Amino acid sequence: MWTWYKLLIFSYLVTEIWMEKQFVSRRGMTLEAYSTWNHTDLERTRFKRALYKGHYCRTRGCCEDRNDDCIIHFYEANAMCYCDKFCERENSDCCPDYKSFCQGNNQYQKGCLRDGQHYGEGSVIKENCNSCTCSGQQWRCSQHVCLVRPELIENVNTRDYGWTAHNYSQFWGMTLEEGYKFRLGTLPPSPTLLSMNEMTVTLPSQTDLPEFFISSYKWPGWTHDPLDQKNCAASWAFSTASVAADRIAIQSKGRYTDNLSPQNLISCCVKNRHGCKGGSIDRAWWYLRKRGLVSHACYPLFKDQIFNNNGCDMASRSDGRGKRHATKPCPNNIEKSNRIYQCSPPYRVSSNETEIMKEIMQNGPVQAIMQVHEDFFHYKSGIYRHINNLKDESEKYRNLRTHAVKLTGWGVLRGAQGKKEKFWIAANSWGKSWGENGYFRILRGVNESDIEKLIIAAWGHLTSSDEP
């Protein structure tokens, strides 16, 4: 009798081993490999049942009514669902999702999946600058060109172009069109500006232009760091106010070092009502000459101004002796000085590289007008050049690309492919978190992005009583 039982057990084990080897071989997978996965015991059991198509349970007499051909992968629960009578048992250990999934009461039947998360019909999610709507169990997304393009950043950073790109959170979610519309704002130069005669600087014959020059080193405390225009399209105002402030400080030999208020220009230089919707630098210089500006401390930047139509909170009048005085106190209650600063009519500097260098070294930073391409928004460090082998740029953005910046110096360093390259140092108006602490370097001497095409400067308008 005992021998019979031993034979029966031995026969059972041999059969079991043989069956498992057959099915494992057929599926090209081993239980040992599966056991290394990080699955729960319940998932492991379901896997075995799916693998052996019912033999695993039938040899143990536990799944007599189960139809192993009726198996659906229940992705939302990361489980296998058996849609048969076996799952109608009162205590079902293998199909806890049977009633909800197989009998039509499943909350996941309608909707869409995204990154393992379920969304109901009609749900809207944002992916960068595009909106995706769940419709008919599918995501239907808009097809805008986004300002932040990971493939563009990767292209720049994996090749030796001489500069690095970065994904800026301040630009995430904006379309390329919105970037051009809100982050630039300088209108194309007028015929009046383009027809101005170019002026040159006369220096002593023995003067040598250095390989490196930085305005803040020659005039410490007299030049001003970049501000942040945010989504106010007013680079025309920021660059003009900053160049004027630097020039007044240098000409007064440090007597007047206030940064001038771009908000004063945005709110008060309102011919054609541009403000945060764009403006012209010739109009900005006209306002500085005729009306004058107060300091940035007196008239600070407004928050969320693009959604508000802020009126002008500052006015000035002439005293008849060539000076103007404010007729209102500062909009900022903390600052008491509402002194008005003015400039001479602007003049155009020669587009010659050497002449621009002489002008900056002799008289201070200058204003430059440049054309902004989509890759410029991603600039982080290095010597910028526009990358021409990216996807073709849309024609519809070409009239929204003019930008005004401040040139503050120059230098020579190794750039693309280890070669020495000449560059300008320029101050942008996108805050200090952008670029090299708010500044950027750009190729010099080749008119990269039209950076040398139109250079503007002005003198501070100081009366005899203002002279130091």
C-alpha cells in the first residue's frame, strides 16, 4: 500500500515537472526569470495562470469552471481579468475586478490613459504649450510650435556650437508665437533711424583696443545690471532706459548713478498706445529728450501690467532754463527723489566693429537692435550663434523678431570646435536667471543676428549746475 502511494506521488511530480517544462519552453520564458521581477504574489499567481492556460489550476482541481481563453489585460489595475463563471464565486481570489470590468460597471471603460493615470471623457490636460482633450478614448492635441523645444536643446548641447542651451521654466507652456509677441517688443527700425549718419570716435593714435573690455570694470558702480521685462513686450523701453542711465552716470563722473525707469517709458510714452504691446526706440529716445525719466526706484515696474492698462503716474514741466521738474511725487511711496533725467538727441554709431568698440570704451555702453531666432530663447552660456540646421522657421513670425539689447563690452575666447572666437558682451532684459546672470555673449565682427547693423547712443543732458 505504501509503495503504491509513493508511486502515485512520484508519477504526479514527474507529470507536473514535464508539463511545466513544456509550457515554459513554449512561451520562451522561465519562472526563474519571472521571479526576479518586482511583482506581488497576486500578480505572480495571475502570470502563472495565464502562462499555463488552465493547466496550473486544473491539475490542482481549483479552477474547473474557468475559461482560460477569456483573458483580458486590465491595464489600469495592472492585473489579468478572467471574464467567465469561475469569477462569479462568492470569494474570488483571482478576479477581484470581475464585476466592475467584465459586467460593464467599470469606471475605466470610458476615458483615456496618460502616464499610467486615468482621465474621464472630456478631460483637458496641458502638455507644454499644447492642450490635449480626451475624446472617444483618445487624446486629441493642438499642434502649436512650442517656445521650449527639448529636441532643439538636445541638438545644441550634443554638438559643438560654442554655446549651451537650457530649458527655462519661465518659457515653459508658451508657444513660439507668444515668445516673440511677449518677450521682445521692439518694432523694426524706422526709416528715420536707418537714414541717420553714422558717427565715429576719435581716439589718440597711440590708443590700443584691448582684447577684453567690460564696462563695469572701467566704471564700477556706474553701469546697471539687467532687469526683467517678463511678459511685457517692451525691450525698446528697457534697453533705452538702461543705456541712458549708464551714459548719465559716466558723463557726470558718478554724481548721478540712478537706474532709469523703463516703467516710466512704458506708461507715459504712449503715442499710438503701445506700452507692453511693443514700441520704437526712436520714440523712446524722443521722450527722454523732451520729457525725461525718473529713477527706477521712484517709478518701479508694475506687476501683471500686461493685463492692466496702467496710466502715466509721472509728468514734468520745464523751468525755462533747460531743465525739467516732476509735477507729481513718486508712485512709489518709499522713494522721495523724483528728479527728472534727460538725454541729448540720439546718434548712430558706425556699424564697423572697431568703431563700436571705440565708442563703448570711450563713452559707455550702446544700444543694439538684433533679430531673435527661436534658439536664442534657450541660450545659457558660451558664445551664441544662430544654428541654421534646425527645422525651418515659420514665415509668419518674421515680423515679430526685433529685439533691443545693451552692448557693454567684448572679448576673445575659445568657442566652437576649440577655435578662438571674438564676441560682444550684451545685457538682455529677461532677468538674471536667464543666460549668464542676465547677460549673453554673441559672435563679434560678423553681424551675427544683425547685432551690428544699428547701434544707437546718446549723451546725458546735463546743465552747468549738474556738472561735477
